[in-house]
Amino acid sequence: MTEAATPDVKSTRFRAVDGALIAMMILPILALIVLKVLFTPAADGVQIAGAMIYAEFEAPVMPVIITESQINTWAVMISILGLCLYLTHGLTAKAVCRRQLIAEWIVEKCQGLVNSNMGDYFSAWAPFIAAIMALSAFSSLICLFGLFSPTGDVNVTFGWALLVFFLIMYYKFRGGLWNYFIGLFKPIPVFAPMNLIGEFSTPISMAFRHYGNVLSGAVISALIGSALSGLSKSLLGWLPGFLGDIPFLRIGLPAVLSIYFDVFSGVMQAFIFAMLTMLNVSGAVPWEEWAARREKRKKLKEKLSKSAA
Amino acid sequence: MQNLSVISVNIWNVLISLVNLLILTWIVKKFLFKPVMKIINTRREAIDADYAQAKAAREQAEENRLNYEAAMSAARQTSDQIIAEATRTAEYRSNEIVAAARDKATDIRRQAEADAELERKKAEDDMKHEIADVSARLTGKLLEREINEEDHRALIDSFLNDLD
């Protein structure tokens, strides 16, 4: 397939595929809402708890617990897959669909961000950074539907931070294990414990920063919500019949606060997480040691091939 | 349904989320970046091809212009040469004609001179004749005797010839 033929944008088939892809984006979120409605127990007062547990399996070390975070993450992933497929559906060199411009904008922005922050050597990491941003932002944003944000679960953000930590370590070890070990004792050997803690604090701080921001937003939202219903009950409780039970004061203010705590904070944290990933990973490469090591290896290889000859 | 406590670390959940991110990276790469990059590259190649074509066309035009100019200057040179040639030929021819005319004139003059000379000689001869005749008749009359006219003429001729 050298060049895809220009798709007939108005054909029934094209539209049917579009519809299926849009359904792929929306249905997982709808399913989550249904699931949430079905399984949430009726509760009074402020309830601040972690993710709801859906299933539990026996496993070595710890039981595998399938909670809301996992289910929601998977749903978000399916939605993102649908979004990707939708945006790239009907791509042509002449850009027939408007969505192609969006897709190209996203790709070029991510590529530009990665190239400018990590350098051209890391340009292949653009999809990874895009995935981090998308997963983090959409995971945070599904709380707009009243769903549990997977990013409000420390396990989720810690998993991502752990992956970033592995990447950092992978690039740090490029300079050689011994060089890395020596580096821990710089500038003076007394710093060794602090340096060691510093290594491990990176993923932990990243995980907790993200998790804490999202969870605190959710907690504040819940607190304000319950406070406003309490206030509503005491001020407007005299209204006749069921009108007295409706928390009128909860209309409006929580939505305004949600723009900051859910939308702004969620997107911001996604960006910060991606930014920290880029800076930490690209800053981890010991270029000089790595070059010296490559040089050494090359010489060794030449020597070996000479002695073999 | 139970809830997880707000902070609780479960290794499996951490691993699941790690793998989720890897899978999503793969998804984003395979279904968003690759197709879009392919399209962008296709477009860039098309644009590059267009540019190359335009450049080739411009070069061709430039070459044509140079060729045309060269041909024009060559033609001008040739025409100059032809004119010079023609001028030279005409000059030569005119010289030739003038020379021929002069020759002819000289010839005519010489002819005329010769004719005049001949005429003069003839007249001279005639006059000699006349004189001879007259003197013969005169002598005959004087002598009153018939002498041989032929002898007489010869005598006078020799006399006249002695005069010359």
C-alpha cells in the first residue's frame, strides 16, 4: 500500500466505521457509569475512600485486586484507542477530513515537545510521552462523569513512575555500572546515602505528586459537596415535601470548583508528569562516559578481530 | 462492595498499571503516530518532488534561454559575415567593372588612333597618287609626248618615295 486511495468521506461504509469508532470512545465510559451506579452502596455523609474493589484473586505475595482504578484505566485505554483510530480514519496526503489536522497537530506537538526537551536522540520516545499525557489526563478527567479517577490511586501513578524509574536507570547504566556506582560517592563519600535516596525518591515523588494532587482535588470536592448539602439541609429544610431533601446549594459552586480541581489540575498534572519524565530520562544519560565506553568496546573488538585474524 | 483504603500499595496493581502504560504506548505509536507520520512523510515527499520538478523546469527554461541567446548571437554574426562578404564582393566587382571599362576605353581610343593613322596614311597615299597623276599629266602635257604611263608612274613613285 503505497498511497491510500482517497476515501469517500460521505459513503455509508465510511460513516458506519466512524460511528463504530465514536461508540468505541463513548461506550466504555457509559459502561463505567452504569457499573458505578450499580455497585455504589448508598451512603450518608462524607465518604473518602480508595477505589472500589470489584474482584479479588489469590496470587503469590499479595492477592490480585481488581478495583475501579484498573477497570477505569482499561476503559480509558479503549476510549483512547477509539480516539486514535477515529482521528487516523481516512488519512490522506491532501487532508480531506478536518480530524486529520487534529491528529497531525497532536503528533507534531508531541514530537516537537519531545525533541525540544529531550533532544533529537530521544525523538522515538514521542509516542511514550503522548501515551503518558493521554492516559494521565483522561484518567483524571473521567471524574467529570462522577467516576473514580485512576490517577487518584497511588498504585496506578506508582506503576507509571516505576516504568520511568526503570528508564532512568537503563540510561544511567549506559555509562557503565562502575561509573554509576562511583557517581553515588560524589562530590564526597558522605553524600552516598543521600544520593542513593535521591535515586529512589524520583519515582516516589513523581507518583505521589500526581496521586496527591488528584486525590486532594477529589477530597476537597467531596468535602465541599457534603458541606453544601449540610448547609442546604439546615437552611432550606423547611421547604415542603421532597423539596426539602434536594440540596439546592450544591448547584453551581461545585461545578466551578471542579474546573480547577478536576480539569485544570488533572491536565496540569498530566503535563507535569510527562515533563518530569522527559527531563529525568534525558538528563540521566551520562554522555561522556557512554562515549568513552563505546570507544573502549570498539577498540576491544578491533583487538579481538586482529588476534583472531 | 468493599473499598480500598486511601493509601494502600498492591504490587500487582502497580504492575498492572505499568503494563497498561506500555500497552497504551504501543497503541498510540501503532495507531496514531505511525499512520500520521507516514502521511506527513508522503506529503513531504510529494512536495519535495514538486519542488524538484519546478527546479528542473526552471533549469530547462534557463538552458533554453541560453541556447536561444547563443543561436541569436550566432545568427547575428553570420548575418554580419554575409553582409561583409557581399560588400567585399560588390567592391571587387565594381573595381573589376571599372577596370574593364577603362580597358575598353583604352582599346577604343587605340583603335581610333589606329584608324586615324590609317586614314591619314590612306590620305597621304591618295595625295601621293594624286600628285603622281597630276605630275604625270603635267609632264605629258609639257613634253607633249606620249610616254608610257606605267613607266612614268613608277618613276614618280620612286621620286615620291625618295621624298619621304
